[in-house]
Amino acid sequence: MAELTDAELRKELLALGYRPGPITATTRKLLHSQSQDKIAHCHWIVLFQLTEEFWRQEHCPGSNCASPGAVQGAGHAFCQAKHKDVTMAVLHELYNYLSVQAGNFECGNPENLKSKCIWVSEVKDHVLNVTGSSSQKFEAALHWILNSNKDLGIWLKGRDLSEPVSSVEEVFCLESAHPQMGLGCRFRRAVVTAIRNLFLFFWSLITLWGILLYLRYRWRKMEEEEQAMYEMVKKIIAVVQDHYKEWERNLERYPYVGIFHVRDSLIPPQSRKKMKRVWERAVDFLASNESRIQTESHRVAGEDMLVWRWTQPSYLSDSEH
């Protein structure tokens, strides 16, 4: 402070809470000694304020009560500013360290980290070694993170990573919400993401195209099957009607014909499995939509079987035969 001008020295002394008189060559040395004592005393005040803050959080959180022995007097505002600067320095180093570690974990993990969540003891040793702060200041920074309603980019986690922590004692590890990655890592991740998105896009496109082709195939098969069913209905009607006419001419023993007999006469053995669905749909269609063919059950050759009979359009016509 001896290198400062008289005006600068006066400004520093006023910030410390002094009201100095005229500054001369004689008084400069005395004022310099007093200012150094005041700055040293301020470090004690910072530690006292940490204790004061912990007491307030434990005994009257959220209230306006004053802790015992609250520091007052000249230079208090200056010491509060020093306390804030120390806390901000710890938080700044804490944020940088965690973001770098998280970035390394995301970019190949050269340090073989088990997780982005770094143990609190490891983080504490690093921060104290870099900043030269004390354990109380580190814990004060954790208290500040825990009680802040803002997103600070630092997550405090307990042993159960899914459960939130409510006190500094429960903190097991710390994790950065904003990993700090180098340009090369960002470029590689961007390329990988772009390739993955392109792959997903083309895979989705191929899948949709395959589904469309399958639906078109199914629609075509359904149309072909329905057309084959109508053709089968026409053939069945013709067979049953011809059988009835032959019975009228006494060429057949019974006026009805077995359903399976009609099937066997229309579908060759090698095609019956393939045409099974078409045949079943044709039988159902006749039962529901064809009034000229009646389905009955008769005993033929000692066995009960379903048969089709051709019916005449009127009762009188039926009675004549």
C-alpha cells in the first residue's frame, strides 16, 4: 500500500472503515500499519461469518433472527465483500473442475472415471489445493449450492443417487450439469450424432416402405382371395343345381349332395390345403347369402354328414317332385 498515492490510500482506508486525517510522509507509515492489521483481522471475521451462517441455518432457517455475536462495526461491509469473493472463488473452481471432469468422462474417459459424479473428498482436496481455502469455506460453498434456488450447474448427490440431499453431511459426490468438452470432442460427438440420426432416418424410411409394400401385398391377396371365393361360390351352385336336375331325371339316388363330396370334386387334392380358406369363406357365404341352397344333415352310408340341397323357388314346385 506504500506505493499508492495519497488519494488511493485514503480510498482504501475509507473502504476499511477508517476516517483518516491528513496523509503526510509522517502519518503514511502509521496508517499503512493500521490497514494491514485491519485486513488480517478481516480474515478472522470471514471465518466468524461462516460460523454465523451455519448457526442461522441450524437454529432459525428462513427467519430474520440474528446469530449470537454478530459482527458489527467499521469495515463490516468490506469483510462481507471479502467473504463473498472467497465463496465465489471456491464455487468458480468447483464448477470448472466438475465440468472438466464430466467433459473428460463424455469424451473417451481418459482418466478412467467410474462416473461423472466425483467423490466429495476428491473434489474438496482439489479445490482446497488450488484456491488455498479452508474446509469451512468449502462447506460454506456447499451450503450455498444446497440452499440456492438457482440452477448453478452443480448437482449434489448422496449415496443413493436418485434421492435428493437435504444437508451437506449427506453429500457423497458432486456432478456437473454442463460438461466442458473440447472442440475435437464436440466435433466427434456431432458427427456421431449426425450419422446416428441419418441411420435412424433411413432405417425408419426403409421400415415404412416395407410396411407399405406388405400392406399392398395383403390388400392384393385379400382381393384375389375374395375373387376366388366368388368363383368358388359359382362353381358350388352349379354343382348342386346339376345334381338336383340329375335327381329329377332319376340319375341320382338322393336330391342332396354331400358338402365334402362337392369340395373333392372341385378342388384337386394337392390344392386343398392352399384353397382351405377360400373354401371355408365360400361355405359361410352360401349359408348366409344363398337361399336356393339349403344346408342339411343326413345319414349317408351309416355316417352323419352335412349336405346341400337345391330348393325350388315355390312350395308348389317342391311338392311336385
